[in-house]
Amino acid sequence: ELFALVGDGFVGATDALLSSDQLAARTLIERDRLIDALYRQLLNTAQTMLKEQTLSPQDINYLITVLRLIPELERSGDLAEHIAQRALLGISSEMTPRSRGIIQEMSDVGTRMWRLATDAFCDKDNELASTLDSLDDELDDLHLSLIAEIVTGTMSVAVVIEMAMLARFYERFGDHAVNIARSCAQFSQR
């Protein structure tokens, strides 16, 4: 459920940003409270389960992996929330067509990465980490392209600052997806 909430929030935040949909942005920002509550619930459940003395070594490894993953999920949800917050500023009308296109591409790549990270967790597929590394390189290149577009000087200083933050949010979202897949790969190799 947490994977789905974060992934849907990320896609929705980009849509709200590019369309200046403030109602959708507010809904997504509010939904982050649910993500935070699920994060705390999962953390407490995993910690409680670790205190049980009847766990097998494999169960302990799984719970340790979950404890490593849930902060990545929560932080990813925060990044989607930050993107939605930028939608409230209504900056899309001041973005260049190229920067809008790059943001959409970054969102598309980030969404693919998130789906693969979800698959890595659900299917315990350790082969997906290498695919995610390749997509992360693509996202990093898009990040650099967006920064290059920002420095052309065709947008106001206020929009440039927000665009630089957005570039970082999208890039970090991809990094979290990679971290999730790597943690899953390490678990499946044990």
C-alpha cells in the first residue's frame, strides 16, 4: 500500500505541477499524512516483531530489510509532497516549454524506476537493481539538462530557484528507488 501511495503521489504531483492544479496539489499534500502514518505503523510493527524470540534468521533478515526500506518510502513520499507544494505556486506558466518537457521526462523515468523498485520488493527480484542503475543514469542526465535549461536565463529568478529544487527532488526520488532495489537484492542474496 505504501509503495502505491508514494508512486501515485509522485505521478499526481507532476500532473498537478504541470497543469497548475491547486486542488490536486492540496489533496496530494494532505495524503502525505497518510504516508507518514503508515510509515510509523510499519516501523512500530517491525520493531515489535524483532523483539519476538521465535523469529528465524530469515525472518530477522527480512525485518531488517523492511526497517531499511520504510524510511526510503517515507522520504520518497515527502519528495512527491514537495513537488505538489511547488504546484501551489503556479510556476508552470512561467516555465519554458523545454523545462516543462524535461520535468515530464524526469517524472516518466522516476515512475518507471519506482515501479521496478516495487517489483524488486514484491517479487524479491535482485536482477532489477542493474536496470535501475541504468535508469538512474538517465535521470541524472535529465537533471543536468534541466539545470542547463535553468541557467539560460529565460525564467525569473523565483522560478529558477523553484526549478532547481524540483530538479533535485526528481533526482533524489530516483536515488531512493535505486536504494530500495539494492536493499531488496541484498536480502534476496542472503
